[in-house]
Amino acid sequence: MMPERGLRIRSLLKPDGQLELSLVEEPVPQPGPDEVVVRVQAAPINPSDLGQLFVAADLAGLRQSGTARRPVVTATVPRAIVAALAARVNRPMGAGNEGAGEVIAAGSSDAAQALLGRTVATFAGEMYAQFRCVPVAQCVPLPATITPDQGASCFVNPMTVLGIVETTRIEGHTALVHTAAASNLGQMLNRVCIEDGLGLVNVVRSDDQERLLRAQGARFVCNSTRPSFEPELIAAIEATNATVAFDAVGGGTLADRILAAMESVQSRKATGYSLYGTSTHKQLHIYGALDTSPTILRRNYGAAWSIGGWLLPQFMQKAGPDTVARMQRRVMEGLLTTFASRYTKEISLADALRIDAIAAYAQRATNGKVLINPGMDID
Amino acid sequence: MMPERGLRIRSLLKPDGQLELSLVEEPVPQPGPDEVVVRVQAAPINPSDLGQLFVAADLAGLRQSGTARRPVVTATVPRAIVAALAARVNRPMGAGNEGAGEVIAAGSSDAAQALLGRTVATFAGEMYAQFRCVPVAQCVPLPATITPDQGASCFVNPMTVLGIVETTRIEGHTALVHTAAASNLGQMLNRVCIEDGLGLVNVVRSDDQERLLRAQGARFVCNSTRPSFEPELIAAIEATNATVAFDAVGGGTLADRILAAMESVQSRKATGYSLYGTSTHKQLHIYGALDTSPTILRRNYGAAWSIGGWLLPQFMQKAGPDTVARMQRRVMEGLLTTFASRYTKEISLADALRIDAIAAYAQRATNGKVLINPGMDID
């Protein structure tokens, strides 16, 4: 029987900077001809979802209200950020970039009808909901052997990993540096680079993270908290000849130190001196913001360097549908192996709005990935 | 009569960090088949030449020795920089990227012989010399009506200006922001943009600089020292729709503020809110280092942005010989108008190694360009 109403998480930024997260109950929409209604059974919390949920609110100042089954969380967003986010003020927003579940209603088109009863994954956004009406074009039917838990994270991390590898090749590099390399995404990238024989320098922040990656076959792992980080990074870059880096950290001096290490390697190879450094192009793509402080660039790596933002949807648009389809096929083939995600916890929509749960999942800790199962909110 | 010996400026970095600038007297080389010997009559001091001459020595600590006709200047280069410049240590270097003068000897090839007696400009480097043997391919014969003074600066600034304009178009932008915009180069860029009908936002640091550019027809001039700089910059970027900037400053927060202003303009036009900012790409090219302090990027301009080094020779290599030839023709046609340089002073090679003269020409002041005339050193 088709349910009439369902819960979803709503994030609302008010003009005075108050941010309110709550559960709202709404009618389940009727699908249009090319749409389906998905009963969401699994939706991961990725770092990018945290930004959508909490904007840039100080999570230490969260306040809890509401009831156990209908919790409300409020926070304060700094004024400067509210001004910059004018387009978001007073516009209630959902969250949850990706997820998976069963198609319980379908529009009239053949494509929509073909999905009825199937388990699909989707990247349509606003997946922190019991029911989500999405275009057929944004659904990927999962093989019958794949559960919603196993398919829920088949977009953001796997496609980012393959996008990183594609970008490395398209730009003509033969090896890459990756920061925050022990993350769920980093471990996946390590597996893909090993499969593809692509040189990878993993930059991590602890001995535990280094051990974890080495146990998974990583050859080059550099711990940025060690005094010997710089010479070790230079040695790893020299061994791989990495000239591109993908950086999930963003802030501080890490990006700068990576570019300087690359130039150091290239200048050792160069014959003679140039005021403007070597002519080998050194590229750094920032795709995350684990450190939201400013990026500090000392610019002591010649003139042939570039640093910029990197975003999966923008990459997919540039790469074109053939490349994207090829990437998606590879993800589906490796969903239980190369592209498998591991979760530490499965929580309900209501759980996701409890301050203690937020404190845990917002840490962005290595191996701390959380899955929301809106099926747990059924009364 | 062919002179036997000539003076040139030599910059020598020693392993202990001592930098020594002196005049050396050397035999005038015999030209190879495709070479000519130029009697240098004019060679400008561009900001890029200062780096080649003084590395990163602290100019406040210069020491004078030698004689009036053979002065020697010494300085200390910080240890960290010496280590980074291993390829330069103990290698005596000339300086002076460009210059002009009469061809007084030529190799056996027809192309070389054709230049005998002509006044040529060249971008061969090491032009702070009385005589310079250069390949014919690196010479441009000047029209008979052009003096060496008028032709000496026909490469670095004019080609950089045209390279900036070409880059703007190749990357698909329709207007640009330029910093340090009242410089000799900036005034030239302003003239070219007016000729080409290309939108230009000039960023300057004083009211005098603003007046100077407005008197030359500049429509958008923003003074970064004024409290109203940010809204004025946003208004100018909105009026022009500039999405690329060429930055001669490099350090500090200026690059960041320009990118933020661009994003602010684009987000006003965008419908709806995206966590990752607008999809309009915002580009900033750093082509100078008037401020050698670190570049500070707050990264509050979404994901579609990039910042990197920009260098004329690298651009010319990418653009290819046809584009470069077209640019050079345009420079020659406008040498006394659009691409004219003005100099405040003409000095000898020996003058260029006097501490008081260095203090003046190393200021990089607007309208403070100095020309070296090695003909003045003749005993």
C-alpha cells in the first residue's frame, strides 16, 4: 500500500542567523511520467552533506529541543556567512546527496514502470527522507544481489575517486598526491590506483592512518605530523613523479608544501637555472575543506603551477556522458570490493538530529562513516 | 672597427649566500653563422630583471666597493633561498631580458648578413652588456625611424600585455581585472583594451594612480586602499562581467578579494542556492610578485575557481608561432603610440651598480622606469 505521508530532514536558515534543523511530515508526492518514488532505506552522511545540513554553524553551540521522535536542533550562523548565503535564507532545504531504496511508485513512462519494485541508488539529493520522488534519469537500478546499504554510497565517493583518476590522466599526469588519504574515499582511491598501476602518494596525519593504508598495499604514505615529512614527501614524489595533487584539507600550508615538494623534485631533474623555476606544470585540486582556515601559498615553486577548486558534478559535465557511463559501470562491477563503503553506525532520521549523534558523525573521523536509515523512523 | 673587449654586468651567488654584482670585461665573441653581435645602446630595467640581478637579497643591506668606473655591490641572500637556488650557486649570470642596438658584426648566413648595420631589438637576455652575440632568430630589425631607446622595451611589456589579452580571449572571458594597473605595463594594457573594446577593471593603490589612468581614458579604476574598495570592485566587475584577473602583486589578500568579488557578482545573477557556489569559472593569473609575502586564500567563492602562475614565455610556447608573430607585428605598428615606454632616467652599466641608483630603480615605482645605456661606459 502506498503510504500517504513521510518524514524528511529540513534545514532552515533564518535572516537573523538562526539555523533550525527539524523533521517535517509531508504528503508523499505523486510521480510525474518520468519519475519514481523511492522508499529510502539507506543514505550515508558524507562530509559534503554536513555543509548542506549545518551551513557554517558552530557545532559546539548546538541547542536541542522538540521531542525524542521529533527532535529539533538550532544553531547560530555567523552574520558574515548569512550575508553571503542570501539565496539560502528563509528557503527550507533538504539534505543527503545520495541514497538507495525500493521504488514503490512509478510514473507512466516505460522507463519509470521498469523500475517499479526494483532497488535503486540515486544522486538526486534530499535523500534524508522516508520517501523521495526522483527523475528516472537520476536512478541507477542495483543488481538483485546488492542491498540498499551496499548501494547507498555508490555515487559520491566512488565517482569522486574515478573522477580524480580520470582528471589525473586527462591532464597528462602519471602519478598523484592525495591528502586525508586514510578516509573512506582515500582507501578507495588507493585500491583503484593499485588496480590501475597508477602512482599514488598518500598524505596522512597519524601513524595509525599510515599503518591502515600500508596494510591495504599502499606503497607511499607520508605522515604530515612527522618532522621528517618534507624529505619523505619529496622522496615519494621523486619515486612516482607525481605532478598533481588532490587535496581534501584545503586550509593551512599543506597545499603549499606539496607544490614546493613537486618543484623541488622537478628542479633536481632540470639542467641549469631559471629565475622562474622549472617549466613542468604542478597542479593542485582542492576538493574538500577539512581545514576551513585560509590556504597559505608562499609561491616558491616557479611560475608553472595552479591551484583551484575541484567538484565532481563540474568534472562530470566537462568529461561528458560517455566517460560518466564508463565510470558508473566500473562502480557497479566493484560495488562489493573496490568501491565498498564501511559504516560504523546506522541511525534514524530522528537520531541524526540528536546532539550526541551529531557530535559523533560531524567529526569526519577516519572510519567513522554513518548511514541514515529512514525506515527506522516508522512509528 | 670591431671592438675587441666589452663590459657586462655579472651577478654571482656564492655558496655562503654572498651575492656579488660587478662589471667584467670580456672579449667580444665572434658570431657563428646564424648569429650577430649587437652593440647594446638601450636596455630597460624591468621588475623581472631585478629578480635576476638581486635574487632575493635584502636591498637595505647592500654594500658598495670597487671604484667609480668598476663598482662592486655585495649583498646577503637568506640561507633557505640559497638552498633552493642550488643551480645558480657559483654560476656567474648576466641580466637584462631585452634591449636594442646596432648590429656591428654578423655571421656568414644570409639572414645574419642582412642585419649588418641595422638597429635590432632582442629578447635574448644578458643585455646589460656593451656587446652581445645573439641568434638571428631572437632579433627583430627595427624600422629606420625607430631609435634604440624607442625599441628597447618592445618585448617584455608589450608582449605581456598582448599575452594577457590573448589569454583572456582564449579562456573565453569577456573582460578582465588588472592589479598594479598604473604601472608602465598597466597603462599599456589600458590602451590596448580601449582599442579592442575589451572590458578592463584597473586596481590601483593611490588616488594619483587612479587620476593617471582616468586621464588616459580608463573607465573602471578601483583604489584598494579606500574603505569602499570592495563595493566599488564589485560594481566594476558587475558592469564588465570580468571573470579573469591578472595580478602583478601576488602576496596578501588582494587575489582572494578579487575572486570573492567575482563570485559575489555571479551569485547575484544565479537563480537559487548551491552549497558549492556558482558554476561560473573564476580565474586569477599571478604574473608578478610586487608583494612577496604569502598569498592568502579564504576560498569563499565556491568550487569554480583557479589561481596560478602566468609567464610570457610559457604562454608564447602554448600559443604557437603564428599567434606570437601576429602579436609582434602589432607591437611594431604601435611602438611609438600604444606600446611606447617612458623612462625617467638613462644610466650607464657602472651607474646600475651604485647603491643610490639601485635604491631608486628597485622601488618599482609607477612611472619610474630606468634605461641602461652601455654606450655611456665607453672610457
